Amino acid sequence: MTLIQEKMMAKKNEELDPETLALINWCIEVEGFLVAGGATLEQAQEHIEEQVEWFTDQFYDGLTPEQAAKEALA
């Protein structure tokens, strides 16, 4: 289970709005592309957490998870 998924489970009793849930799921997908691009799972999670504002901007700018991961790995 990824750190992002663990955080979602911790907030299980809290209601997440659909937009927040979509962002979290998008980040989980980005994480997979970062790992596929050579990062360890820990590195991918850490990078997303450290750059959460940048990734959030990419989400709202309409990038796919794959596009955001490619940008992050560039």
C-alpha cells in the first residue's frame, strides 16, 4: 500500500469531495509512472509529497499522470 493510499485510508471516515479524491487518484497514477521511469516507490512518494503544489498545478492544468511524470523526470 502506498503512502498516499494509507493517507486515504486514515481519512476514510472523513468525506472527501470528488475533486480531492480525483487529485489523490491522479497522484497515485503519477506515482506508478515515476516508478516505471526508474524511481523507487519511496522516491516517487517522497517527490510527490515534496512537490505537491507543482503536481496539483499539473492536475488542474489537465496533464495526464503520464505527462506529469515525464515532466517530473525530465
